[in-house]
Amino acid sequence: MRRWQTGLSCLLIIALVAASSPVFADTLSDKQQELKNLQKKITEQEEALAKVRKQKLTLDSQMKLLDQQIESARLALEEIDIEVTTIGLEKSAINHELVDLEEQALAKRVELKQAIRASYMSSQDSPIEIILGSDSLAGFLSQMQYLDTIQSKISGNIKALEQIKSSLATKKALLEDKNERLIDIRAKRVVEEQSLNIQIDAKTKIMKDLKLSEADYQKRLTAARAEEEAVNSEIAALLRQVPKTAPFGELTLIWPIPYRKITAGFRDADYARTFGLPHNAIDIAAPQGTPIHCPANGTVSKVKDGGKGLSYLVITHDNGLATVYMHLSRFAVGTGARVTQGQIIGYTGGTPGTPGAGWLTTGPHLHFEVWYQDQARNPLAYLVS
């Protein structure tokens, strides 16, 4: 009785899954299309943001830039939320497929068991006994064909089970990837939301400066340029004075943050026109507070907490390279510390008006420099995935 009830329950579950599948598929398809449309909107927003970045720095353009960056952050959060929902639906689809595959495997096991049993029963008779037991040659041939059919079923069911087993492994691996992606984007969402709130607060603070005249704003820009020039000279002098040791290892670095969007390239001409300074780095767009990972083993040569001014960190690596990180909002290491590849060394900043950003900044990002043989080099020549 219990076995009959269990079988009926399974049939009911299968029927419910089958009935809901078309609706489920439509929902997943809708979410995937929604995500695609939003990604197009994000691309358009990034293009608009890039245009504002190239404008001459004025109090008005600074406010427009903040508005554009806040909108970009909002869109990034919306994208994450839709992706979380989409992954949830994709996981459900995979789980449905896993149930189907398990059912197929069970059916094939039953067929295989029956075929093996029939083969075993038939194998109890020798060919001579089968001939003697047959009424005619046709009966004998029919019996032999029956045995061939059983063997073919056994072979076919074993092959089918192997294919199902392979499909199950693939689906389970895909499900695990979805779970890991979900963990990653949920962590990313926390950072993105914090970054958005910080940028909104920064805009509120800067709005108070609207009482400034444009002349006062330009005076602040001049002072900020002087500060950054002094920092650049300080870093160059420091790296020239660092004791040189025999380098070992390849001249490669892992990316210090998971983001790859570069908003200002090495020796970027647009940057020089906007800020009046050479750009010996790449600027990588990243939410405020993104953890920065050490790109190679080395020693922290200097940590400078600029307070309301410009903060930075310098690492001399064992392979002969040195790296510089500016606009940091927090540090996780101190001067003289030994650091290993992948270790968190600090957190990104760059939002105007926040600790360590300095006044000459237009939004959250990581300013990342690479030095080799006392010269600033293009970081993209050394970064590897």
C-alpha cells in the first residue's frame, strides 16, 4: 500500500512540474530579455558618463558628473537584482532537468535489470538444449534472435545510463557554478549599495559648495593639482630610493580588483586636458570600498593616509615591479609589511569629499600605477587574468 502511495505521489509531482514548465520558461525568458535590455541601457549610460568626464572641470560639470555616476550606480544595482532573480530561475530549470534525468536513469535501470534477468534465464539452456527444445529450425532461429535482442537491450541500456550519468554530472557542475555566481553577485551588491549611498552623501556635501563662486572652485582645483603633483614627485623619489634586490619570478601581476572597465588609460590625453596633469596610471571604475588584492608578493614601501587629502599605498614586488594605488578609502596593511599575492591590502575610494579621495577626483575608482626600473609603465603590459 505504501509503495502504491509513493508512486502516486511521484506521478502527481511530475504532472505538476510538466504543467508549470511552459509558464516557468516564459518567466525565465522574460527576465533574460529584461536583463539584456538593462545592459543596453547601462552601455548607453556609460557612454554619456564618458562624455561628461571629458568636459572642462567646473562646479557645474562636477555636479553633472556626480548625477551621472549616481545613475550608473543605480543601474548597476538594478542589474544585480535582475541577475539574482534570473539565476534563481535558471537554478530551478536545472533542478527540473536533474529530476527528469534521475527519472530517466531509474527507468533505464529497471529495463536493464529486466534484460539481465531474461538473459540469465535464457543462458541456463545450452545451444544443444535450445535446438532440442525447438519444434523447428524457425523456432530455434527465433529463440536465438530473442537472445540477441536481450543482449542488444543490455548494451543499449548501459550506454544510455552512461550518457545520463554524464548529463547529470554536467548539470550538477552548472548548478554549482550558478550557486558560486550567486554568492559573488550578492557580495558585489553590498559593495555597490554602499558605494551608491556614499556618492549620494558626497553630492549632498558638494551641493553646499554651490555657494562658492566659480573662481573659488578653480582655486580649489589649482590646490588639488599641486597636491597631486607633490604626491607624484614623492612616489617617484621613494621608488628611486628603495634598495634594489635581485628580482625573481615573472614580470606579471594579477588584477588588484575584479573590475576591468578603464575610465582613463595610461598617459591618457583626455585626462591631461581635463586635469592638467600627466596620467601615469590606469583608472579602473569600481564601487567605493571595493577590496584591493595584492597583485604579487612583495613589501609595502609606504602607506600614506591623507585624511581629507589624497591617500596612497606603494608596494615593491619581489619580481622587480612596483605598484601604486591612489584615492584609497581604507588600508588593510602598514608600511614595511610583507604581503602575498591575493591578500587584501586596502579598499578603493575616489568619491569626491570622502576620506583619502583628494579633491581632484571625479568619482569612485582605483588609480593603479606600475613602475619598473624607476619608470612608470603601462599596467596593461603586466596584468594577467
